[in-house]
Amino acid sequence: MDIKRWICMILIGCMFLTVGCQKVADETKDLEDVNIQEEEEEQTVGALTEVSYPRELTQQELQDMTEWIRQNDNYGFLLSAYERPQEILWDEVFYNGAGLEMTALSEQERQKYLESNSQEEIYTDVNRLTKAQIEEFVLKKTGVSYEEMEKPLSWVCLPEEEICIMEHGDTNYMYYTCVGGQQTDGEQYVLKCVPGDGEEEQSYYTPCELTLKKSGEGYLFCANRFVEGFEQ
């Protein structure tokens, strides 16, 4: 092989090597640019989504809250006044069973109930809840154990069967509407609620200010204050 051919091959090899290095450098730079752009976008999104408290709830949030408090397992918490969960009147919450599954009284349970209640017959609808159902529900809705409650159920309880029984007539169901509210921090909400649809006057029920704390997919009931009304 002559010298000229050898030199030519070396030059060609150097050229390919130079092109390859430049391509790698360009790809590295492009990757760095992409990473920088993603970081800048994340910082921008974070700045845009940063929330200052307190903040007013949107109409959609008020609608969602209205649907939530109207559920059978929630509306009863708006029917008594309390400054802390321990003061909740549980007779109101459980009056219709709070949406819990109930089974009919067995004949033995029925007889024991009549004896404990000093009566001859049952003439109305009957609620039957187990001790476990009550304790689990109270803890789920308040974050506080049933044993700490200051106004427990006044139902007739059968210790051996670990059940509580109550006769009741008409429903105490009252749907409320959230007409305003704030998120006071990352977890706490204060709702302005009025009985009915927010337009018809329902003088036999009282507007209230309900305090909730976010918990998982739901909320804990913290306080409920009866008020004169709200400015519209």
C-alpha cells in the first residue's frame, strides 16, 4: 500500500470519528435541553397551582358538597349543634339508621326488647344496629371513638346480643344546600348550609355552619353551629 492511499484512509477515518463525536455531543445537548425544559414546566405548574388560604369554594365544589351532605349517612350530622365531635347528638344521626345495613329482629331479640322496654308490642318501624356497626361508623365519621361520646344513643341495648334497638315513626330526613363556604387550610372546610334548596324558606329547620376535615375520599365532622341565616 502506497503512502498516499494510507494517508487518505487515515483522513477518512478521522472525518467519520469527528462526525460521530459531534452527533453524540448534539444528542447530549438536546437531552439536557429537554430536561431543563421539563424542570421549568414543573416549576411553572407548581407556581400556578399553589393555593393561598382561606379560599372561597367554587360553585362546582358547593354542588359536590351539597350532594355529599344529603347522603343518608351524613345529613343527620347537621341536625344538632356541637363545637366538637364528642358533643354530637347520636339519636339524630342514627334516627333512620344512617344508611347502615340492618337485619330484622329475631323472635328472641324481639321478646327481650319488649321485656327491657316494658311494653307488650311493637307498633312502629324498628332500627337494629350492632355495637360493632355503631362503633365503626362513629370512628369513621369523626375520628373519635364511640366511648368518648357525651351524648350516646338512648336506644334499648341488649348486652348479650350486642345490639341496640329503637322504634321510630316518620323520618327526620332534611336535605340541606351549601350556599357558601371556605377551605381554611389544606384539610379544613367551613360550609354555610341552609335547609331545603336554598330558595324556599324552611323555618322549622335552622341554617348552620358546618366544619369538616378532609379524610381520605371523605370528610370528618368537627363542628356544627346553628345560625340565624346568611347574607345572599
